[in-house]
Amino acid sequence: MQIKLIAVGKTDSRAIQELIDEYVKRLGFYIKFEFEIIPDLKNTKSLSESSQKEKEGELILKKLQNSDELILLDENGKQFSSIDFSDYLQKKMNSGLKQLVFVIGGPYGFSEAIYQRANGKISLSKMTFSHQMVRVFFIEQVYRAYTILRNEPYHHQ
């Protein structure tokens, strides 16, 4: 199984990008992982929130294959402990799924078309995080999940 993370908008902090790069590199020892950025839309001041979500949604849908399982990182999604998330990933791998795609939406969230295409939603916390920080937190949790699955000492209980 391959895991892909799609995010809207580039990372504007060098420090955050370095952390992302570090965890993507570490993940390479466990699984095929791809992190893809959808560039920020141009001239968004002339767009309504719903128009911006729709345009971002169209760009996200173009990145998906029919066989992909799509999971949204959404504040109203299911919350997991790190161990439960590792179990979730193990079940996905055992199911024979080819590609599991997670998406971090733009500043206003997701379009209705994305919600309709989604196979599920996950929330990292009830707290609000910047879209930049969510990238690091999520990729680190995927890495942590694989260390848990391999019984490695990265995770302490």
C-alpha cells in the first residue's frame, strides 16, 4: 500500500518544511509515501469562500484515481490514539488497498464534492492547528504508527 498526503498551499516556513522533509525521509524506510502540494489559488480575493472551496476541490479530485481511498483531515472526523491509528493503517494494508490518500484542505475546508468522494474523515485534535503545522503532525503520526507496528522504541506507553 502507498500513502499519499495532499495539501492545499505551499509550506511557507523553512523550519516546518525541514521537519516535513525529515519525517518523509524516515517514512521511506517503512512505506511508499508521497506528499503532494496543490498550489495556492491565484486572485482569491475575488472568490467567495464556496467558490474557492469548489476550485480547490476540483484540483484535489484531479489528483485521485478511482481506486484510491480518500480520507479527509477534518475537524469533525474520528479521533484516534497513536496506537489506534497504527491499527487503522494495519487494517488498510491488510485489506489489499493500493493507495490511501489523506487530504488537508484549504483555509475554508472542503467542497461538497470532496465530502461526497471521501471514504472517511480523521481529526488530529479538537484544538485548531494551522494548515502548516497539521502537515508535520500528521506525517509524524504516520511515522509513529509504523514504528508501533514494528515494535520499535520510538513510541513509549
